[in-house]
Amino acid sequence: MSNKKIRTMSKLQISSTKLQIISKFQALKPKQFIIWNLIFGICLNFGICNLGFSLTITLDKAIERALEYNEGILTAKDKIREAQTGVMIARAGFLPKISGQASYTRLAEIPSIEIEVPIPGFEASEFKMGEEENYLARVSLSQPLFTWGKILTGYQIAKLNVSMSKQDFRKQKNELIFTVTKSFYGILVLEELVKLTEDAYTQTERHLEVVEKRYDTGVASKFDLLRARVQLKNMEPNVIKVKNGLDLAKTGFKTLLGLPQDTTIKLEGELKYETININLAQSISEAQSNRPEIKSLLLTKKIAGKAVSITKKSNLPNLAFIANYDYKKPLYFENKWGTDWNVTLALQMPIFTGFENLGKMRQAKCQLSQVEHSLNLLKDGIELEVRASYLQIEEARKLVESQKENITQAEEALSIVEERYKQGLATSLEVMDTQLAVTQAKTNWLQSLSDYLIAKAKLEKAIGK
């Protein structure tokens, strides 16, 4: 399968897509055509639809788009907004609560008091305590006056939750950047592998042609001919597998970027080897001070500490101001509409809660201790991650340099053996083995270069950049 055939197939596919679009537009009525043409133009200008067109993406553009459209990053942004609404809810504890109430009550029997007069000739008198129909419209106000700082502490916890959600967003962002970078370089490597396998296939085709000519002239044996044909057939599955792997990698890449799967993407970038100087101790120190996971756990520790403070104050009394303003009927003992009001200073203190508050305090202290242990474990894990990334970079660097030299030697060996084969001084099997060695050397170099670039990105993620 040659590059020329592949390019021809691609052109035919694009032409077929354009013809399908044109035929669909021609089937529309004039008014529909104008409307859909306008919509189609807007879609293309804003990148909403591509319909067979190629979208060129650099690594920076890929990261930028992923940070804007990836579902995971959008979820992290929603969590920040959710935490910010928590601050609004906590702030409400400082403000008075005003509520309204309206009721209508009809009594089946009105309570009454019978008063007997101890004077001869006077009958007992009965006084009704109310009316059958009772109406009430009430506005109530309640304001906490003193809570030992529990409301303030809750507000501070809510603000810490916002900061923690922002650090979680940073973590999600760093992981997404690393994933996009890894996927981007992975696609570039697979594209190079496709070219490499196609070149190897073409090279084997040329060798088969040489063997066939030599066989026709009686110089090569039938074994050489059959072996060359089998070798060519054996390479076809490799070409198909690499191309399928490339298609699958692009599918995952488009999912990361939030692109429709029918979008044709073209990556603009190169697998470039650049040496970097790494100070391991400095990298570990930077990671432990800059990683969002560390900052998030430190904020969690503060929240746990404040939760302990709240539970310690749960047995202390609270003072609140309550006021009611009524518009009702009957008013006192008269069957008419009127207003009434009352104010209350309420002091509330739990006397016995079945040791619930004590249990909550111990629970909060245990949670604080867990956070401290998790923080120590995280620091050790981050140091291990930075060291592992550093070693991976060093390993990949050595492999890149050695495999580059290996490719030069393998290509020189192939040139020599092909010339020897033409002169009848080498066998067909030697040529094919040398071709396979060249392909393997180039594959190893691509893989080591990919590992090097990904290890660099992994180190940046480990440091928290």
C-alpha cells in the first residue's frame, strides 16, 4: 500500500463528502437554501461544524480548547461556583431572618368562663374567651446576637472551601494538560509509525521486484521468491494495525478537546529532541510547595481545625433577638382588626444531648489527625513521583541518543547488503533481516523520543507547573 494510493483515497473521500453536501443543498427550496446557507456559514466561522474539512491544531491550541470545552474541566469550574454559593449561604448567618405568616382558624367551640355572683336575684354571667373566626397576619424577625463565633467560623470554612475548590481545579487543569500533551505526542508518533511501516512496505515491494527479476533470469531460487512474497504479506497487518491505532488515538484526542467525532483533525507539531538540565532537589522542593494537592490538603487541615473549634463551642449558650408584628382579628377580646407586637431575648443552652456534642468533637479531632497523616503521605508520594519522572527522562534521553546512532548504522548496513544482493554476494533473507532491523531501529527511536517528551510533560505536572 503506497503513499500515492493513500493520498488518492483521501482526495476521493473529501470529494465524495463535498458532493453529498452540494446535493443536499440543491434539494432545498430557495428560502430554505438561503437560511441553511447562512447557518452553515456561521457554523464554519465559529468552528461548530467541519463536515469533511480539516482542522489544524497545534499543541497550544489543543490545550487551550481542552481547558475550555473538556467536560472534566467544566465540572471542576462548576464546583468552584458551588463553593462560592456556599459562602453566600454562610454569610446569611450574620443577617436577620424575616418571615411572613398568615392563618385562618375557625373554632368549633369557643372557650368561656362562667362567673357566679353571690347576691340574691343576680344570675351567673358567662364570658366568651374569643371568637369563632380568627385571622392572623404576622411578620417575624430573628437575629442571632452572640454565638461564640460559630457563625464567623462557618463563614471562614466556606471561604476556605472556595480556595480548596480552586486548588482542585488547578489539579484537574494540570492533569488535563498532561493528558492532552501525551495524546498529542502519541498521535505524532503514530503518524510517523504509519509513514515508517508504509516505507518499509514499499521497500519490501522493491526488494520483491528485484527478487522476481533475478528469479526470472535464474539467479534467485524459488525459496527466495516465496520468502519475499510471504514477508510482504506479513507486513500488511502491521500497516493496518498502526493505522487503526492512529484512528483510535485521534478519536480519544477529539473527545479530550470536546470536538465532534466527524471532525477531521491535522496536528501541527514535531517530535523535537531538546536536552534540559534538571536539579532534582530543587524540583522536589518546588513540587512540595507548588502542587495543588498539597495546598488543597493544607486548606482541608485548616477546615478540620475550625470544625474542631465549632464542636468545642456547641455546649455554650446562644443569645438571639426575636420580634413579631401581628395584624389580626379579633384583637384581644374585641372582634375587630388591629395590630400587636412583641420582642424576645432568647437564651438557649443545651444541658444534655446524650453526649452527641462530645462525639462530634472527638470525630472532628480524628478527621484533623487523618488530614495530617494524608499530608505526610502526599509529600512522600510527590517526592517519589518527581524522582520517577526524573529517572524516566534520563533513561529516555540515553535511549534517544543511542537509537539515533543505531539508525545510522542500520541504514548503512541495509545499503551495503542491498548492493551485495544485486551482485549475488548476499541472500534475500539477509536483505529482509536488515530491512527489519532498520524498521525496528527507527521504531525504537520514535518510542524513546515519545517517552522523553512525555516524561518532560510528566515532570512539569509532578512539579505543579
